[in-house]
Amino acid sequence: MTTTTSDLPEAGTVRLVDYLAGELARAGVTHVFGVGGANIEDLYDAVHRGGRVRGVVAKHEFSAVTMADGYARTTRRLGVVAATSGGGAMNLIPGLAEAYASRVPVLALVGQPPTGQDGHGAFQDSSGKGGSFDARAVFTPVSRFCARVEDADSLMELLPRAMAAAQGEPPGPAVLLLPKDVQQAQIRLPGRGPVPAPGSPTPGVPLPVSMPTPTVSAARLDSAALTAVSDTLRGADRVLVIAGEEVAAADARAELAELARRLGAWVAVTPDAKDVFDNRDPRFAGVAGVMGHANVETCLRRADVCVLVGTRLPLLARGGLDQALAATEVVCLGPEPPFVPAGTLGGNLRDALRAVTGRLPPRSRACPRHAGPLPVVPMPSPVSQARGRTIPYAQAVAAVEAALPGDAHVFVDAGNAGASAVHLLPAPRHGRFVVAVGMGGMGYTFGAGIGAALATGRRTYVLAGDGSFFMHGMEVHTAVEHAAPVTFVIFNNNAHAMCAVREEFLQNGTRGDDLFGRTDIAAGVAAAFPSLDVTGADDPAQLRRALLRSNTSTGPAFVALDCDPGEIPPFLPFQSFTRATDSTERPHSKENSDERGVVHVG
């Protein structure tokens, strides 16, 4: 091919994508996750050439978003995903919806056909012209900021706006739509001296910060609300704190612990926030809501005041607690108002916690005696569909607990296995325990666990069922390619078991659509990835040994075990099914509450 003068870059200019890659590096971004394609290939080229940001190619765009999501949740930095136009762009939507609902800062860089082809039948046209759909209209509902970069100059304004919106209050996804010709454009930085090499600081341009930027100082907290909340807490004898994921996002664990110490409070956590308070602390009351512990309701009924810290208390976190909440005074600390009536103190969570704690007596108070988070023992269904030898969830989770490093990250997927892990598995003392309850999408953990492991270098556990594995489990390939320290634990019940339990008890068990033929997942994965450490565990001891072995390695490992699809997990909406088949009112359970009625989710 002959190169003409017009094809050559002008002296003193740089490609827009080189500038973009450099700005990502300056913002502290270390990885860009995604799937390539013609209309995003120039950005991947720039990332490769710059050398300061690592490009990670996933197997599916949904998983690429969850990699960026897991990266952001464990590092408290901006996660970045890059995908091409058309189907690649549309595959981002479910992952961005999770990040939007869970308030996770993610920047999506989405390739588009060249601007000159807009409205002229371009392949994968989503400009909104010529009868094509408008990508902005699709991405706007799942983003805090969405813009199309129409020309090179506009990126200078739009990129910092997108980063600020993603890391703002509330945080969430920001989307930039990047036409291919705009990505390739040569740009000059006027008035800023020589053009920097990719990844170099740009004089005169403020350095984008990592996580979350804007804060509301204690001086700007509403003084009347601060006084009202503080007076309420000083007058309370017994207090239950329910803490949410915002505590982790705001890095406010120490402030939460100090508040509990001064109040002499019990502390419960929402299902997605098990790691915000030491699960072995005597104050720990358990998990609130539909995957939680009856002790939380008992403490709530005994409490004078319930303090919500960093949670709006959505349905999954308050299921079974509505009656007790209605009879208890509730106050809420956090940037967003709760879903239940409460006195609120908004603003930055750390500042709010410090301000309230500063108005309490400095002495430490012991919390009143309580039962603690005694678990419900999952019970087998009288219509069990198990074939061959299976491991009960409680025994499997106990094996995971015995092997789990104290600084590991844990990512728990949807379904029966996930509910069991949330209920039974204590969070590691120095790692994240992440449950994606924003959208509850199956398969989230495979990408998220990889993103977290690559970002932090820590051993990361992915706990998922076979249904989730069959959706996005081939990201195991990405873990193998990048030697990510991830241990995948697959609870295989050969079913979409949570759906199957609902069919059995709510629809007379007439279908059985969600019960599948047996699959040997371990054998299949071992054959596909000969270098991967794969174990098919037949009993809890073998499971524990395999997990301990994975902890000593530097790369990924994979363990699969068989479970019973009819085993009823510790999921509050299902507990009435257990009672219906046992006239002695759940004698196998270590906890009871006649007041925990049927709770409907879905």
C-alpha cells in the first residue's frame, strides 16, 4: 500500500487514542478490560504502545464490564471497559446496569463506525440517523453520563466530565461513544508545550483522581439533622446498626467500628456488605434480609433505635424485617435516602460517621447479650433430584471457610449456592466479600473475580453454581491466559435450582424445565485447559485439600463439586416450604422465629 502525505501524522501531534490512553494512566488506571473489534482496535493499539495500562481481552463484553466492576470494588479506583460497536456495545448493557444499581464507578469506551458513514447504512450504525437506533438513548438509562465524541477537540472536555461523573455522588458508569475516525484523529495540545508521550503528564491539565472525588465536609453536613440524629443516639439504650456496601466504597470501616463501640451496638450487615464489619466480633448480629439470620430480627425488636449506615435497605436487605422496622425508630447515615421511613443525615458517609461519633460519650460500651448469627441448616427436599454422591451446602461452605486466606477476596454468584455462602461463610478479615445484588445477574463473578485478582494480586475466590458457570464460566480461559490468582469453586446441582425449588412448591412441580442432565464440569474444564489445576471433589475433605493447594499457587485453580438441586438453601422466601414439609416447625434449624412470615422476592 502506498502512503500519501495526507496519511502521515503532522509533526508535534498525537493520535487521540494515544492521548486517551495516557490520560487513563495518569488517572491511576492500570487495566482496561474488554473485547476487541474493528471500531475499537485503535484504542487497544494505543494501550499496547503506551505500555502503562494493561489490556485484558475477555471472552464476552458482559464479563469485561464485570472485570472492570470487580477491579473498582477492590481497588476503589475507576474501572475501565472498552468494546466495539454493534453487538459488542449492546453486550455491555447488563454489566453497566449492575454497576449503575450498585453504585460502582466504571468508564465504558465504546467504538462506533466512522462519522462519515452515519445514516448511510454503515455496518453496526447506532448514530440514530437514517433509521438506525441511537446508542446514546440505549446507554443513558444505565449511566451517570453518556456522550458521543463528535470530534477530537471535544474529548478534552468530555473525558474529565465522564471520569468525574463515574466517581461522583452517586458513582456509577459513564459512557463515551468513540467513532473510529475520531479515535484516529491527530491532535495538538495548544499552549501546553511539547506533545507528551503516551502516559506522560500533561502540563496545565489537572490530574484526574482515583476514587471518589467530591466529598462533603463535616462543616457542610446539615446541622439540624446532625443534632437530631446525635440526640436520638445519645438517648438510646439498645441500638442495632445495619451497615451496607457504601461503608466499603467510602472506606469507612474504622468509623463504623468506632460508632458501634461507643453506642454499645449490635451490628448487622446487608447481604452485599459482609466485609464491612468483622464477622467474628462479639457485636456481629448477622446478615439482614432474605439470606440472613433470625438474630437480626430479634435484635431489631429489642432495639430502641436502628441505625442504617451506608445502605438504603432495599428489599433483599429488609425482607422479613418490615414489621420490626415499623415499630422501631430508624435513622440513616449516608448519601442517599433509605427505602424506609427514617431520620436522615446525608452527605459524605465518613464525615457523617465521624461527626455523629464525635458527639457521643467517648467511652466504650459492651453490647447487650444476643444469640449471634446462628445459621439455618439447609434442608433436603422430600423430592430430591440428586443423582450420585452430593455434598451438602453447609459442609461445602465449611470447607471453603477452612481454606480461605484472611486477605482473600470472595465473589459470590446468584442462586442456591450464593444464598448459602452469604448465610454461612464469614467474610475474610482483610478482603472484599462481594455479592452483585444490583441486578443479581448470573455469571457476574467470573469476570469480577478475575478483575479483582489482576488488580490486587490477591487470591480471589469465585463461588458459583453450574447455571452461572454455563453462562459466563468460559472466562476461566481469561484467567488461564493472564495467570490470574483465582480459585473457581463450582457448586454443580445440574439445575437452575432456585428456579426448580420455586417450580416444585409454587407451581405444583409440573414442569421440571430447570432440572438438567448430569454434566461432569471438572472433566470438561480439565480437558479444555490442560495447564489448569482442576479437581472434581467427591467430599468436603477433598474440596478443602484442593482449595489449600490453590492458595499456594500463583495462578488459577478450578474445583467442582456435586450438590443436590432439591436442597432448600437458607433463603427466607423458601423457609415456609420447609415448614410445610415438617410439622415440627423446622427442628433442624438452629434458630426459630414464629414472626418471620412468608417473604416474597420475585
